[in-house]
Amino acid sequence: MIYLLPALLAIVLGAFALANPQPVTLSLWPAGWAIELPAWQAVLAPAAVGFLLGALIVWVAHLPIRRNLAQLRQAAALLDAELASREPAPAKPR
């Protein structure tokens, strides 16, 4: 079940790539360079780069939260250890 969404996404992207093989020319006006590549690459490559940059931004934005969580877990572990050391030892049977 966990592989259903990635498999569906791969099928959709594959169908998109097969449906758009015609070449397109991308050019940068002031520099004067041009590159010709299939239409699916001209669409999916910037989308992939945008996705990865967005994921990186979210990951970096959550670094302080993860650091705070690690500190809270460490403090909880210290408090648990202190509480365990304060509990009286169980009474020995006679």
C-alpha cells in the first residue's frame, strides 16, 4: 500500500514523458545561448529542481524545532533517571 502513490506518480510521469517527445528550444536572451531538448525534460526538470529546493527550505526551517525536540528529550531522560534514583528500593521479603 505504501508503494501505491509512488507507482502511480511514476506511471503518470512516464505517460507524460512518452506523450511529449517533441523537441523545444530554450534560449536565454541576453546571453544568446540556446539548448534543444525534449518537451518533457523542459517541464519536469524545473519542476524537480523546484521540488528539491522547496524540500530543502522546509528541512532547514525545521532545524530549530528538531534541535529543541532533542534538548527536550534529553531533559526528559535526565528527569526520568533522577526520578528512578529517588524511588525507594522494593522491600525484601523476610
